[in-house]
Amino acid sequence: MLAAGGGRIVNIAVSSSNLHRAGLVPYGPSRAASEALSRIMAAGTLASPSTSCCPGGATVTGMLPLDAVPEGHAFVDLAVMGPPVVWLASDDASGVHDESIVATDFTHWSRDRSAVRRS
């Protein structure tokens, strides 16, 4: 990416509530480390923007038992990751760097970001 003069790093993260569930070793700690790596790359000397995106809740990935979601809640559809990841890989995201985006909040986040850029 450096030789090509650009690019973007999008780290797929998990919601913090899923990092410390019983029985999720080494998954939880490794995902926490990947979030830290994304922040370190963003602060480092890499010329390419680095950001992370998480679903915003537990998803059906096989890492959590289907009864892991408390009563009254539901798993987040993994498809929620599509729009923010595609956008982060686009030229429209050229000013985004060192962000942690929650996919379930992406529409609200992008509206707020657009409002700030217009003012």
C-alpha cells in the first residue's frame, strides 16, 4: 500500500461486551488485541488510514452459543457490516482515520459526520 501511494486498513472488530465472556479464550483477548493493533497502526508511521468496525452486538458466527443473548435481545444480523465496510474501502472515506465504527450506528454516525463537514 505504501508503494502504491495509498489504501485503507479496515479491521473487523467485536463489540466490547463480547470480549470478556466466559469460555471465549483465546477469541476475546485476540479480538481485543486486534482492536489495539488497529489503534497502534493509526498512531504509527503507516501512511494508510486505519480504522475498525464492529457489528454493535452479538452476531451468529459460531463463536457464541445461540442462547448467549439475554432474553429480550436478539443477535445482530451480520449483514449490518456490509455498508460501513464498503464505505470505509471507498474514496468517500478518505478523511476517516483512527475511528472505531459500530455498524448498527453507522447511519447515525455518517449523518453526524456529514453535518460536521458541512458546517
